[in-house]
Amino acid sequence: MRFGRFCVVGAVAAVGVVALGAETTATAQGPAPTFPFEAELAKPLGFRTKPGLDAPHVLPHPNNYLQAPARLKVLSATGALFAANTFCNVEYQGKQGYIRCDDASALKVQAPAPSPAASTPPPQTGPVGAVETRTFTDGQSLSGMHHVFGYAGDDRIFFRGLLQVDADGSPHTYHVGMTCSDGENDWDHDVVSCGKICEGGKCKKHEAAKCAASRGFKSAPRWGQAGTVVQCKMDGDRCVDGDTKQVTCSMTPHANDGLDNLANGGRPGDLYGMAKRHDGKLCILNDDANGGHYISPTAWNRNRAGAMPQGVAWNPCEPTNYVDSETIKYVALPGGTGQLGVHQGDIVAVANWDTNQLGYAIFADVGGKAGPLGEGSIALATALSLEANPKGGGKPGTHSSAKDRITYLVFPKTHQLVTWPLQQSQIDAEGAKLMTAWGGVAKFRTAASSLPMPQD
């Protein structure tokens, strides 16, 4: 799925923002915080794809170093926190990577705000007033912004939308179907810009090693069209283009045998819909005689939830580490909803008032397709009697999300109520408690009755 850049505009930015606790400076001598925890950078730190100073940066230059006072979520550490040579796996603005965490003065640990017990819905606080509009910008929207709604004094948000189908997370989303003229059919190739690998143009020792190991497309070509693959090299203290060759990657006859078309997962050099190993090769599940399926990730995963079993390392190629579109009801929302206090994993109620069906889902993927808000898993679309074919072109009956009254109700800061391994029965139970505590389905129906048609 595509990721956009989002921010809240207007006075509504203050509504529903996550309250952080008191700030403390971490020390190697003090008690170690419990993962995951929020932190603020006190010094600039490199943001890398894996532990080690020679690992590629997650973000391109000049944003490859996170600057103080960037806020991030620390998910885990490779060793004792603040001990020598320790790196931390962190989440920053929807992306995961690694930073050095061997310097206690570089991180300011945020004391956690009190959270409700897993079985107790968060209480509604403050008086509930009239319906108000909350607006955030979205690069995927044709108009550049979206409008959602909520009651004054209440951080829940609701909106009327579509339900476009998202197959991500299913082990059957994208079928293996890429053949490249250089024979490297299981490699994403990546897009590289040799001249931007080293900060400031001049390479330091660890950057020189990264330069020599960097190879990929100069820009992502279209399927079936030749693209230039370049091997970077050092020229004095600078990283420059070295040997180049023309590579064409095409689809095989089985490319579209999955739940979704392979082209919807990206293109060579930019296969954003597929999970990748640390060496850049694509994760493949060999589950049929025609090459198997690529592993399709979701933004919300077991590692990001801080739910990896003790002693078990994160494996991006394990399908059960993601949210399965075929078995779990989930929604995809723009990352900008985080400015309204919404967190990946939060519980969402979705209603089809034309069929009188209600489903409880979790916020499991980030992005959303161009146009009005509203995207969900195959399981959610099926539960609401809507067309559930990710490829489109199906033959829906009387009901479709373009015609039916589909309404979403998001319960912010509820992601800790659902545990891994995910079970739809637990999502349903926790969602029902939240709905009752909020005022019940009747209140939801009343809120939905005044909402406008989905707009871009």
C-alpha cells in the first residue's frame, strides 16, 4: 500500500492528541523501561534498516539522521539498553528501523501514561457536546484533505465512507510472478542514488563500505520495460556510479494468480506490497507448484505490537506475524489519523446500515487508496455483505460500499486491548464492550444519521 504524508490542520489538532507522561532522562544505572516505550531524541542519530553502522538508512539524505527532539517508539533492543554496541528497533512516523541506544544521554524516555486493564474499556471523560468536524490533510486525497467527525469532549471519531478491499496480510495476496533478465527474480533491486549515500557528499569509513555494497535501479521501471541497474563505487572520498546494465523485469503467466494483481504490489525497484528479508530478497512462501506466494505485510504486526515471544527474533518472512485479511476484520486508515490520537491496532466499529450489520475490526494497515476514506479486509467486506474481491470487477448483488451507508467509529488508544496471536473473537468481545461503554449501537446510529456522503 502507498503511504502518504499527513498532518492536522486548524484548531482540531488539539483534539484527541495522545497525552504523554512526565519526561525522564534515561540512565544506564536506573531501572530499564519496559518495551515498548515512548522516547524523545536528545541528540541526532542515524536511522538504519538493521543494526550496525554500515547498514543502509531507512530515509534518504538529508533525512537519514533523526534530529532532536524527534519522538519515537522503542520496540526492542539487541542487547542491554544503553550498554556498549546496543541498537534499538524503533518506530518513527510509521516506519521501522534501528538507532544506536548505547548512549543514555541521547534518549529521553517518556514515562507512560496510565492505561486501562485489557478487559476494561477506557472510560469516557468530559462532557459530550455537539458533533464537530476534525480535518487532516492527505496526499492520497484528490482534494488534499479529509473530514471526520466527533462529539465535542469525546476523542472517538466517526465518518461515512466506502469499503475498498485490502488483501494485505493474507499469505495468498500476491503470487510469485516476476522474471528478470539478470536472473535475480527474488530480489527487489531497490532504487539507489550513489551520490546521495554519503552525508555531505564525502564518505566516512562506514559509509564507504555501504557505497561499495549498494546496487539497484536508478529509477523504478515499469513492468516489461528496461531499467538501468547501477553498482555504486568509491572515487576518492565520494560515492559515484560504477558499472551499469539494462535489466527488464516482466510478469510470468502466474503473476496474477493471487488474491490481488501483482501490479498492485508495486513495480521492480519499488515492490512496496511485499515483505523483504534483511538482504533485500523478497520473502516467498513455497505453497504451490507454480512458485508460491510473496509474503504481503501489514503495517500493524506482532513486532510493532511488542508481542514477540521472549527469546524469539523478529522474522519478516513469517506470515503469522501480520494481520490476515481473509480471517481478521481490519481497516486501513491514513497515517494522519495519528494526530487525532489514533494508533495502529486500535479497535474500529464498521456498520452497514442498509443490511443492519456491524463488524468490529482493528486498524491494521496504513495508507488508503485515492478518493474517499474507507478500506478494509476481505473478512470485513464479507461480514458486511459487500463485494470482497480485491481485484474488483466482481458482480456485487444489491449491496456495494458505493451505495450502502457504511459508517466507521474509531476508538482511539485501544490497541492494547487486543493480544497476539490475533483472534477475531477477542476483537469482537472488546469491541462490544467499547460500544456499550460509549452509549451503544443506538448512539452510533444517531451519529451516523447526520453524516454527509463520502467525499474526497
